[in-house]
Amino acid sequence: MGFAHGAALQQQQARDAMRRSSGGPGGGKHQMKGRIRDVWRHNLAQEMQILRALVEKYPYISMDTEFPGIVARPMGHFTTKADYHYQTLRCNVDLLRVIQLGITLFSEEGDMPPAHPTDLPAMNIPSYQNTLMPCPCTWQFNFQFSVEEDMYNQESIAFLEAAGLHLEENKTNGIDPNEFGAALISSGLVLLEDVRWISFHSGYDFGYLVKLMLCKPLPESEAEYRKLLSIFFPSIYDIKFMVKHAQRSQTVNDAPLSPAASSILTSLGQKSGLQDLAEELAIKRVGSAHTAGSDSLLTGKVFWEVKRSIFNGSIDDEKYLGQVWGLNGAGSSLTTYATNYNHQEEQATPNLNGATIYHNNSNTPSTPDMRYTAPAMTPNQQNQGNNGAGLGPLTPGGGGGVFGNFRFQKG
């Protein structure tokens, strides 16, 4: 009897320790790391099965991606700032491969799945038959990527490696993008209005996700792309759009800011990053910055706190749903913006989601000089040996301002 009691006590202690390490009651931010699940080729099917089981109860999905930077700028005449930003997004997303995707699930009240959902054991997933293994709240999908074979911006890759990404493992164990795209379409995470996607400055993030599901290049027309985006992701919140709109208009949901909200936004000032906003809201990060899992978890936590402390607990979907910062433009002619930014140097900052760059004295995206006359186009990777359809040599530094500092190698 004593032996049996001791064994039961040991098991209970192990279970309690695992719950603490997975962010359950009594667990801190370091314990939450155990609930960020890395997904590779070998466990993709299992983790997608878990997501399909949980999304009905947890239909709010915060998301972030990591990708190999920006390597190209479009050429041509652009009628609006939005058109330029979309063509920049399109040519880079078409040329490059996403490296990581992080998603975190939340309920309508902002709660994450518990470490031990009662219905998971019934799903007959081998790894979850033992209740000591916690259920993730965040999934970090790692895709096939090779610095020997894929195009990338050199500074961005160095930045991501410094943040902790091990790209050699992506090369050997990464998820096939086509396999993931097929799994995502049938997952119950997309194509449904009741599933809300939460993001931060997400133009490129959604561009890569749409590409994964299309398994082909993005449409040439921004209008066609927006149609696809609204089909795959009918309900999108972009926190950056929400916060910038509140700062500019000094309103939320068409009502004046509360004193508390005004104080937060005033203190935030010109700072515009996710980490800046999290620090202003006293939200601590779990995991390493600039990894997709940690960033998606922080994005979700920031969203719920923004909703509570700035939006007074309610968000007007008619006003804020479907707006994507980094894709939407002001609608004015690019000639005006080209004049204003003619002599400003565009800085390619890693993890700022591409060509939409923010300066300290402006709340709006800057647009580089648009004096090109050739039609907008996406370079054809198969023609890179002969200057990519006339767009300049594909070498570090680029040619004619079209390509950035990047590498493209074939082993």
C-alpha cells in the first residue's frame, strides 16, 4: 500500500511540475515556453489535428511570420501608394519563401486553451494519451528553407539567426509549403467568418499565407488579391491599424478616447513596433523576440489588452475588421509622395514587414522615389541568370535600385 501511495504521489508531483512548465496555475512567463510547440515535417499532421479540434472553442487566432527580408522593388507607374505597396509585396512574396509561421489560439473572452483540455485524450493522438504532455497554446511552424538554394536578404537572415533560428534544421526537417497549404485549407482555421485572425502590421504575413494556399504567384491586380484575402481570411484585425487610427482621430468606435486610452497613446507617441506597444501596456514577452511563435503569442496578448484599455472592451467590426496595415494606402497619387520622399534613404529594417518603413516624424508609411517608367513586373526566377527579364543583375547590392542586398545561390 505504501509503495502504491508513493508511486501515485510521484505521478501527481510530475503532473503538477508539467502543468507549471506549461503555463498553468502558478506558472510564470518562463513556464509558458513549454506551451509553444515547434512543428516540423514529422509532427505536422498531429498538430493540425489538434488545431482542428480546438478552433471551434478558440476561434481567435493571433499570427506572425518570419521571412527572408526584402530583395526587390517593383518598376513602373503606380497610381496610388497602395498600388506601389502591393506590387512591392507581390514581387517579394513571389520570389521568397516563408521561414516560420506562428499562431496562438484564444477564446472569444481572450482565454488560451488550457494545458490539459478534457477532450484531447478522446482524439486518440498518441502523444496526448499521456496527460503529462501539455497541449500547446502556440504553434510555431517551421518551413523548408535553404541558404544554399533559396533567395534571401543577407541582413535579414543574419538577424533571424541571431534571434535563435536554426536554418540548417529548416533545410533538413522543414515542412513542405504545398503540404502545409493543403492542410491549412481543410483545417477550419480559414474560409470562415467566425474565425478571427489577429495580426500586427500584417501585409506580408497574409501575402505569404495566401501564397501557401494558392500554390502559385499572387495576382497582378491588388483588387484580385483583396478578393482572395477576403475569401481565405474573411475576418482580420490588424492591431497597428487600430492603434494608428485611434492616435490620428483621437477616437475609438466613433467615440472620444477615454482619459486612460489617451494617456497610453500619448505615451506611445511615435513608437510603432509590437514590442513598443507591449511595453506600454506592461505585457511581458514569452520566448525570443523575432521568432514567429513568441511574436504571435505577444500579438494576441497585446490585442486583448488594446481592446480592454484603449477600445473600452468593444471593437466596431464595421470600422476595423478587414483593414491590413502595410497593404492599405491613403489613395493619393504617388507623385505627391515621391516629391516628399525624393531624397530620403529607405532603410530595410528586419521584421518590419517589408517595404512600408516608418520614420520618427511620421505616422504614415513612406514611399521611395517612384520615377521608374517600365511596367511593373515580378522577376522570373528562371531568368535570373540573364538579369531577370532585364531588371538588373541578381547580385548583392542589386542593379538600378531594383534589388536589395541579398544572396541567391545554387548548390
